Amino acid sequence: MNISKAAVGGLLWLSFSAFAFGDTLTITGQPNPVEDGGQFTATLGSDPSQELFVYCVDYRNFVSVPNPAYDVNVTDLANSTDVFDNTRYGQTATADFTNQTVPAGIGTAQDRYAMAAWLVTQFNFSSGVTMTDDQIQNAIWTLLDVNGAVFTNNGGVGTFLTQAETWIQSLTPTQLAAFENDVVIYTSTSVASLSDPARYANGNQEMIGVISSAPEPATLAMLGVGLVAIGLFRKRMNAE
């Protein structure tokens, strides 16, 4: 299982905030290409020293590799308002996702991004790109398809779509919210001012990343140091 790891600074930011912010995203490579999607390496302008793994969830737009920096809204999936306002598919009604009908109670744009993020965690590039990875990518594109390309819902793609639906239905609201807190969406800022169909056809490829919910020990240590520092600062302020 490949799970994207964000910079410690990004992890700290997400620990204290649930709001989208503007940044620049530079696609630096495509170590595991799956058709025109798959896994990309990237950096944010706010922390160019930290390499991120991001994954394509947008079937209609493209990026070159390497790609010049482009302006993005960086959105925490847990924030439904920012998902609606700033992502490519946020304003898409459930009925407008034309190529994949999901069970009642799920299927909003926020649900679909969550399922797409879960599918991203199912990629396994340990032996290179396989047909299974191709089926996962096409399941993601089918899941988010609106008024555009149709992706063949063959056995493998259908199986992964069903697995994603089963996964999201198995979660409690608290569990789903916890997962969504680990999901970051990178969307061209130009999209936010548009409505469909222009919303889907403009800008660079939309990417998604999943931050590990179990940070490495070094990350936890640094996070702990930061929290201790905050505690000491507050204690000092209270003593004055």
C-alpha cells in the first residue's frame, strides 16, 4: 500500500486548521504512470524542499512532466464548504455523476472524493505498474465521471468500485471524518470561479494526496516537540 506523506509543516498545519489555502504545485515526476494518471511526485511552493506523492483524480485535464508551477487551492476533504467551493467536482450533484450509480446515502462529491482517496491507497507499485493498478485508476475516473469520457466498467473496474462503496458504508461518521482529515485535494485556482461544464474542462489535472494517519516516529517526535513548546509558551503567558 502506498500512502502519501506530507511535510511535517503540512501535517502541523492540518492539525490546527481545516480551511483551504492557496499555494503553487509543481509536478516534478511520474514514477508510476497509469495511463495518463497514476502516481506523481510534486512540491508545494510553501515548502519546495518536501517531495509529495499525489495521484490523478481528474480524467479530462493533463499536466506535463515536469510541469511548471501552477496555482492551486489546497483543500482538506473534511471541510465540506471548501470542497464545494474550491474543488473541480465539489458542486456536482449526485445525479450528475453519469457513469457510476452508488447506493442510496452515499454519492455526493465529498463521498466520491473519499472513495477515490481510498482507492488511491490500494495502488501497489512494489512490482511496477500492473493491470490491477490500471483498473484502480479507471475506477477512480469512472467514480468522478461527469458529462465526459466513459470508462469501461469491466470486471476489475467494477470490483474496485464495489469495494470502495463497501468501504465507505462500513465506516461510522467519526471514522469517515477521521479519514477525510487525512485527504488533501490540489485543484487549479481557476476552477473555483467557474460553473459546469467549464469547471470540468479548465485548469491543470486535479490531484489528491492521503497523509498517513500513523506518522513515522521522527514525525511524531517533531510534532510532540512542537506541542510541548506551545504548552510551555502558554504556561509562561499564564504566569506573567
